[in-house]
Amino acid sequence: MVLDKKKAFYAFAAFFLSLFLLFSAQQLFNRFVAFNPLIKTFSQKEYVKEVNIKKEAGKINLEICLKDVDNLAGVYYDIQDTASDILKGRPFTVKIINTPSELLENIYTKKVQFVIFEGIKTGKFTEMRAKLDQLETEYKIDIGVFLDNENLYLKIKSDHDVLYKIINMQ
């Protein structure tokens, strides 16, 4: 059997060209059908400072940086509903990102998180709120806590910065 080098070259070229076209089509689909509507919609929301979208392992990851919001839980519900409507059943995750000051990060990691996790584990949310009130007075910050069946939504605000955390209670 004689292998024609020219035919083999054309077969490989056609294979790689087809692969390239399929990959390009997938990228265009992601950009114009999935990503652009998400970016456009979230950029128009008054509570969004910045939105980044990444696709990893078949899942779309939304990273949203928020402005100062009063009701973190309500904003999170709106983000979830909006993304669900646009993505129509495709899997996604939402991550709220922010860059708080070192002071707020330290207050959270050294004080607040222990109070929060103790409240979640024991179910004594009124005691948790009382301890958070003491921390508010001690550090001159505002600590907002919102609860639902799944998550605890935490907002810590100083004069210049805001820290948001969404903590799963399960």
C-alpha cells in the first residue's frame, strides 16, 4: 500500500482547520451569546462596580464587585435571578468580590468570623447580634447581617471601605 504524502497532508490540514473553526465558533458563541448579555446587563445595574466572567470546566463563573449596598441579600437574589434568566439553565456560580482595607479584613478574620460561626453552629443569633453590636462600638464600624435558609450575608462598613461575605449556613 502506497501512502500518498500529498493526500495525507491535505487530510491533516483539513482536520486541523476543522478543529480551529469549531474552537473559534465556540469562542464566538461564548462571547456573543453568553458573556456579552451578562456583561451588558450587569454593567447597567446600579449596584455593580465591575463584572468579570470566566468559563471553567463547563461552568460560567461570575465575579461581581459591588458598590456600597444596603441589602446584600436582596442584591445577591437579584444577581442570581438575572444570571438564571440570561443563562437559561446553564450552570453558573456567583462570587462577590471586593477589596476591603486591611483594617476591615483584620477585624473580620480576628473577631467577627468567630462570632458569626459560633452563631451559625449554636443557632443563637440574638447572642451573635449582641456580640456584633459590641464590636461595632469598639471599632466604630457598621455590621449588617441578613439571613435566609441557606446563607448568612455579612456587610462590614467603615468610613471608607466595605467588606462583603456570603457564608453558607449548611
